Amino acid sequence: MIDTLIDLFATAQGWLFQNAILPVVYALGFGGYAEEAFLGTEWLMLGLLQIAIMACLIQPLERCFPVEPLTDRAAVRTDMFYTMIHRLGLFRLAMFFVLVPVFDLIEGHLRLAGWQRTNLEDWLPDGMVSPVLAFCVYLILFDLLDYAYHRFSHRIRWWWALHAVHHSQQQMTVWSDNRNHLLDDMLRDAVFATVALAVGVEPAQFILLVAISQLLQSFQHANLRLGFGGVGERLLVSPRFHRLHHAVGVGHESGGRLGGCNFGVLFPWWDMLFGTANFEAIYLPTGIRDQVTVQRDYGRTFLAQQRLGVRRLFGRR
């Protein structure tokens, strides 16, 4: 069954690439990037699959078991715009043309200095690492990196100025995960691409790692009254666990200072290990404290949110 689905996906990817993507690539004069365009087609197809699951499976669950009524549809539409940019590969396509030449230059200098890429298969004896095991190890490794990145974005004030765009959503839904400042996304992509390069993750593996992580994070942001129970909550981040991270005055600060709880992206293990887990079975309003106390404006539209994020970054708001 799984093999059949994989074959169908590969066939569809090949058809879409040959009949739609490749002609555009050559028409724009980027024929030298045909291999990268083929990977970009995989990003696009996985993005479309994620959006279909979000719209057809998770969104109906939100209607059946909501935490709160959906009252701000304009805010949700803005989040959907963010989702389309990221999940359809538009943002990563732009990032590709910016970052890939830089990474190629760095890797070229490192090779001249005697450094070569390594991967998990090089760390252990031959035959000990299966593709499934390698994928699971990389998933855990990148989740730990995600925890550290996320926690620092709450601790460092200039970083929080950008990350606050994500937390300013007071009407959380399945579409809220990609509501981020573009500068924050650029920084995150640069960090993760650098680590992926250093540990030797194959491009196809990296795409699948990101796709699975994205879909689970969309589920965690859903307006869904759902926890996983005493044991399940400690195995995988639930919508209830992550909503507490977005709760006003709880998830983004500690005692009035930057901090918070429940930074885990996929697994709550890191929160448990580093003392930042909060497993209270409660559902609180989401947003940032000063949105409530002084009605601070974080922007209603995509452009306003990006502009105000830059102003906060330079201390102008």
C-alpha cells in the first residue's frame, strides 16, 4: 500500500515537472537549475497535500470541537495567505536563489580546507543504519534544534520583536503556524539549512522532514479542544499543550519578563528535560499581554505585520 502511494506520488511529480515546471524554468533562462526545480516540484506537491489535509480533515474537526467560536475571519484569511506562501514553496523558492549561492561558496572553501560532508551512515558501522532509522534520528535532532531556536526567540529581545508576529494571533486556527515575520523565517531557514548541510541530510529526506513537521505544527495550532491524556501529552505535542504556549501572559513571558513555557515543536521531551513544560489541562485566550493591557497594534494585514515587526526590531514601537 505504502509503496503504491509512493509510486503514485513519484509519477505525479514527474508529470508535473515535465509538463508544467520545466518549461517555465527554461523559459525564464534557469535551465541550469533543473535539478533544483525537480526538488521544488516535490515541495509544491507536498505543500498541496498538506493544505488538502488541513482543509478537509483538521478544519472540520475545529468546527466540531472548537476551543472558542470563530469570530475574526479576516485574521484567519491573513494566516491562510502566510500558509500559501510557505506551503506552496514560494518563500523557499525565493530563499533558494538568495541562500544557495552563499552556501555553495562556503562549502567550496570548506572542501579546499579538507572538510567533507558527513551523514549518519558515516557515524556508525556499515549496515547498522536503515533509511527509517536515519529519518527518525534526523527528526529528533532537528526537533531539538527547533526547541533551542524557539526558546532563544523568546529570550532575546530583538528576536522576540520578530517572533511576536506569530504570537499576536488572537484567533488561532489550523492556518496559524506559518504566521511569522519573513526576517525570522529567513534566519530560521538559514540555521536549519546550515545544520542539514553539516550533518549530511539528503535533500529528499530534508523535504520530508520539513513536511511532516509542518503538518504536525498546523494540527497543534488548530482551534481544537484536544489533549492526548497523561501519557500521550508527554510523547507528542498536542493542540492543548501548544495553545498554552500561546496563552496571554503565560506562553511568552515569565513573571513579566521574556520567557514562557512549552517551546517543544513536535515532542515535549525537551520541555520536560529543561524544565519548561506546563501540562495544565486548561484552555486560555491567546495573544500577547500588551495587546490586552494597552491595545498595542501588531497589524491586521500581512504587510502591516511585516512593517511593524521591523519597527519593533529597531526599537521604534
